[in-house]
Amino acid sequence: MKACRADNDESDNKNVDLDNCNFDVLRGISGLRKKVKGKVCIGMPELIKENSILVIPYTRCGDIFPVLDKVTGVIVEQGSPFEHLGIILRELNIPCIYNVKDACTLLKDGHKVELDGIKGEIIIIKPLLD
């Protein structure tokens, strides 16, 4: 299993197509030691479905609070488990992985992933099929 680390600067991930990529794991900083699975929803809280993994660019996305009851996990490109959202997610027992470089670009709506809060990894279980 190859991995793309959150702090990996060896390649420019901004134009990577995950379906044709040579990695299936993204890494970041965990906010809660818990594992969950779900389908990715990229930054569109109004479109989120039950048991989704919400992917957002930063932790100051205040419009996600009304949908936290539908979320099983959160992935954040920039932020910290010590910010306001991180504290709320821990209180709600929702795992979150922070500082996942280019997560909003690499992951796509509908990807099935496992968010591993123990290791700080996002494992791509099933990429989208064309």
C-alpha cells in the first residue's frame, strides 16, 4: 500500500486524478482515536447524506454545524484538533483528520473511504467507477 503523506512535498498533488493514482492512503493529524467508514462528500453540507465523510478546506466552515448529525467523520485540508470545530467534533465523538494536503482535490464525491483516527489515515476503499 503506497501512501501520500500530508507533509509530502515531493510531488504536486493539485492535478492528480485519484482513480489513476499510485496511492490509496492519505495521512494527516487525528483528532479522535476512532475508525469509521463512509462515502465522501466534498464541502457541500447542504447535499450531505447520512453516514457521509465530509471533506472541507479548513475548520472555519461554520455552515457545517447543522449537518453534523449526518456525518460519521470529517477530513480537513488545513486546521487543528484544538480549534473550535475540533473540540465540538470530539464532544460529538466524530473522528476528524486534519492537515490532509489537497484532500478536496484528491478525493471526489462518492469515494468510499475508511477514516482511521488511530493512525491518522484516510484509506480509499473503493474509488469511483467510470
